[in-house]
Amino acid sequence: MSNALTGIPNVDLADFLSGDPQRKQAFVNQLGRAYEDIGFVAVRNHLMDPATEQELYAQVKAFFELPVDIKRQYEDLDNAGQRGYVSFGKEHAKDSKHADLKEFWHFGQYVEDGDPIGAQYPSNIDVAEIPAFNAVGKKAYKLLEDTGRVMLRAISLHLGLDENYFDNKIHNGNSILRPIHYPPITHEPDSAVRSGQHEDINLITLLIGASADGLQVLTKSNEWVGVTALPDHIVVNVGDMLQRLTNNKLKSTTHRVVNPPRELWSTPRYSIPFFLHPRSDMRLDCLESCIETGEAPHYGPISAGEYLEERLIEIGLLKK
């Protein structure tokens, strides 16, 4: 497990899927140590194929190059930005007064098996100007969701749970695929960065390679470490829901996207994270196995849906 190239530990998902008990357990051990230490890993041999990733980036760039008035036709302010376009400057980090320097799109869950939970979700929004946009987004969504399911199975084993503990909790879960565009910086930012320091809300986040550097992770020693995306890797980090569920055993690490040096201000940045969420009725009450004898849990009882609503209000996407 090397961290020399990326700033974070590096693991191989093929070990977990190999059918070899020793390789599988080694992956679980490596992943568990990383998530208890820094909360981030770089994963190779994941399920997102290079062709789909390349096509997704092409489609995303084509969308963000559309005129602003066309993009805003796909912005639905009534659904807390959970589907479609969210225009520049709408979101900010928790406890920050400055809007992030980004615009983004949201693909949501595709419920195709008659599950009643589908009625809880807004519909995905089709982009008429780019015929392949939604089909490619859906394919990428499913591949990242499948990868996340495998990662959660490894996490379950590390926590001493049944390997499939999360399976029914994330089936048709409220996950979001978010292509992000950080436009070129045209004037001195007003104390804003491309994405302010924050922790993710969800269980885990899967990030396919960004088009430019800028992602930084805050270590236990309170130092910012740059995370460089390696070819054929994705970055997978712990979110607040998983930290909460495990009573802080697994670490949801503060991270940010900083502005480039002034000479690179004209360079845009594209990034596509997949925020893996459970179904809204999943309980996030701390696991008893993660609570030391005689100690109280760090968090009170709450459902995933209730927690998500709290956080969307905090970051400005949902109004009270």
C-alpha cells in the first residue's frame, strides 16, 4: 500500500474480488487502516471502464460550454438542486459565507424495479442539446454505484459486520453523480476558493480523475496534503454518515479544492464525484460495536434522510 504518488494510501480492488481469501483480507486490512487514519484511498482496478470515463468527461464539457441561458433552463430551484443544473455560486461550504467558484450538474438514482422509494425522488432531467449526455451519465452512475457497493462490503468486514450489511440499505439509495465545472478565474477571488474546506455528507464518495490539480486533504497533523489523481485510479473517501455510524472509528476527512497559481487562472477544472447515499430510512445511530464499554456514543439517533436535510440547509441548497 503505497502513498508516494498520490498523497494518500493506494489499494487494489482486484485483491478483494480475487476469490483468494488472503488477498481479500489484506485488502480489508489496508482499507480499514487507511479509513481510520486519513479517510481517503486511491483505488485501482475499480469497475469504471476508461472508455466510459472518457466519454463522460466529453459530454460534461460539452454541457458546461453551452450558453448560460440554455444551462439555466435545466435549473430547478424547487428541488434543492438534487437534479439537473446548479448555477455558479449557489453552494458554499458549511459555516462559510463565500460561495464556491463552481457550477455543477446532478444525476440522481434510476429506480427501475418498481421499488416504491422511486416516488421520493425527483426525476432526472434530460438535456435536449446533447443527445448522449444522459445515457452516458446513467452508465457512469451505475458503474460507480457498483464499485461503491463492493467498497462498502470491504468496510463491513473491517467493522466486523456481515459482508452484505450495507447492500439493502443502499439499494436504490439517494446517491448523486455530480459533474463539476470550475471555470477560469478572471479576477481576484473575494476570499473564495473553488471548493471551500468541508466534509462530505454521504457514506462514501468516489471521485474519478479530475482534469487539474487542486484537491487537498487535511491530515491528523493539521497539514494540507495535495491529492494527485493517478491514471486508472479513483479516489474513495469516507463521508460524515459513515463516520457518524461508526462513532468516529472511520474518519470523514476535511478536504478542499484550492485555486491554481495565478499563471494558471485561465485553466478550467472538471471533477466528477459520486456521492453514495443510503435510502432515507437507514438509521445512522452509532453501531454498538463501535462504542467503547462505559462510554456514550458521540452522536444521537437520526435517519439518513433527516441528516441529509440538515446538511443541505447548512450548505445553502435547501431553504429552511
